[in-house]
Amino acid sequence: MPRICEFNAIEICMYHSEHAPPHFHALYAEFEAEFEIGRPEKVDGFIPPRQRRLVQRWARLHADELMANWNSARNFAPLTRIEPLA
């Protein structure tokens, strides 16, 4: 799974050829959750509340870049790294 960002021990990844709705994966320790792009609500899985809030804040800041990566992933094109949460 291509990693597109890392911050606060959280890895943000996106698979190629994923199912709708547009989403990304957040991994933290042994936890993994999917978040919808554009409306960063948790779709599936679990990540601790503090990390969930960080991921949601980051996703709101980078919604356009996430969607561009989603479109690239659907076409099996390379994904672009996104700046971490400062």
C-alpha cells in the first residue's frame, strides 16, 4: 500500500484501484481506519480518538491533494507525497 504521508507516528496510505467512496487509510500502531476524502469521517476500522482528530484535521487541509491522489490511484499512476501535519 503506497504511503503518501507520515506524521505523529500515523501513516497515511492509499491503495491503487480502490472501491468507492474515495478514501484513504490511516495506520497507527496496531490500528487501521479508512477515512472518506472531502468529508473526513471514519468509514471503517478503528484508530484512537486523538489520532482520529489529527487525521481529520490533516485531511481537511489536504482534501484537493487527496482527491488528486485518489484519481491517480484509480488509474494505477504514481501517487504524490503530501506534506505532514505541522
